[in-house]
Amino acid sequence: MLKIKPLRDQVLLEPLKEERKKGGIILPDTVQKERPEKAKVVAVGPGKYEDGKLVPLSVKKGDVVLFTKYGPNEIKVDDKEYLIAREEDILAIID
């Protein structure tokens, strides 16, 4: 069980690996240098306070989201890589 609980409007993301093809050739992850922009929400903070009221986040655990490429911070927990992003760095929820 993951023992990280994001604070305020922070969201813990698990990057989704995507197979990349170029001209019918599948490129391995080692060739793929850019950070993926799609991830699964693993945990969310309680929200942030505006005018003294707690405003909950729009995303929830299990959502698959698109995020800004350089917004999230990378962390490593138990040899697994995660991203922590503010809710404002999340662009959309993918259905």
C-alpha cells in the first residue's frame, strides 16, 4: 500500500507508458526520452481553501488525466516513479 498522501491541491500521478511506433517499428522505453503526458491518479489531496471554504478537487483516484509536460515533479517511492502535480497542471480527464 502506498504511504503518500498529497496535501492541499496536489495530485499523485502514476505515468502511463505508451508504446510508440515510428514507421511500423516499435520504439522501446529507453529510446523514449520525453516524459509522458498521460497518467493515472493514484491519490489526491483534500483540496484548497478559497475565501475560508475548502474547495475539493475535480479529479479523483482512478481517473486517467492529461497534464502539462513540465508541471509535475518526479518522485521515486519503493523503486517506482510517480509524479506530483497541482490540480492546475492537469488539463483534462480522459473517459
